Amino acid sequence: MNEYDLIKLRIKEICENYDKSSIGGWITGDGPIPADIMFIGEAPGKNEVESGKPFVGMAGKTFEEYLNSIGLSRKDVRITNTCFFRPIKINLSKSGKTTISNRPPKISEVNLFKEVLDKEIKLVNPKIIITLGNVPLKRLTNFKSIGECHGKLIYDDILKKHIFPMYHPSSLTYNRNDSFKEMYKNDWNLLKNAITNMKGR
Ligand code: URA
């Protein structure tokens, strides 16, 4: 069994041993290993679990659109998550109907995958890691919020890697104003520049 098979097996073990009522399936990362560019999201949703791949739902569509806009496609980059299962909450309506919705992963849930994510990063060996949203940002750095560091290239002394924090693509869904969109687009252009400069190293 190779190193990546071991990572996948460990993810499977963690998920299968976790409280079944708190999760709605699980996935692993997608894309080449090794890869110079690695995106790390929060956790999969329903569409991701159904297709077995990260970022294929609504947020994934936004993500891919912007990725393509800077001349990259999914096959060029590694995409993974901070939490590999879909965290869910079960809502019971007054009429007794149950519905399932996504929820952000708890810190304890993120911590379950600390070791496997670190191993995946080591194996992928990227030149740049792009964190999407607050969950991967807080997991990998000491920043308290994406608002203070998005669009900046940061060198992480512990990981010995460049990290480029970005807003999560789903933030475009609830921040529809033009200035946010402009800022988000600009961050992707800054990422393009950071990647171009990195190629020269
Ligand atoms: N949002 C994430 O953070 N990860 C996914 O895989 C899908 C949506």
C-alpha cells in the first residue's frame, strides 16, 4: 500500500468510527500528487459526498469559474478539505418533518484530521497552499479571521510553505454586493501573480 492509500484508509477509519448521526458521508482529496498548487477547503457538502470529489456543488462552480479565469483547471491543482466528512445537523420541524443541513465542522472534528491533512500536505509538497475560508486558515495559521489576511502571500515558518488565504467561494453567495465581488476577483488576480512569481523561483 502506498502512502496516499494509507492516508485514504485513515480518513475512512476516522469517518467510520465517528458518530453516524453527526455526519452525512465523507470524501478524500482530488487532483495530482505531487502538485505545486494546493487548495484547502472547509468540509464537503451533499454534492461532494454524492460525487466523491471536493468542490463540485454550488461553491465548487464558483471556485472552478475563478480558477479557470486565472488560466488554471482542476487537473492542474490538488484540492482537499480540512474536515473530510460532511458535518450535518438534523432539524425537526413542528410538523415532525426532519431535514438535514450542513454545519461548519467543530474544532474537535477538524482536529480528528490534523494528522492526515498534514500528511497529505507533505505528500503533495505544494509550492503554495491556498486556504479557502476561515476553517483551513485557523487550522494552518495563527490568524483569527480571513478579513485580516486575504489576498496576501504569507510564509509559514512551521509548515515551511507559502500560504495564500482567500475567502471561501460560498461567501459570494451571501455577499452579493459589487465591492465584495470586486475584492474577491482581485484576490484571484493577486493569486495569479503570486503563482507566476513562484514559478521563477
Ligand atoms: N465547501 C468546502 O469547503 N469544501 C468542499 O469540498 C465543498 C464545499
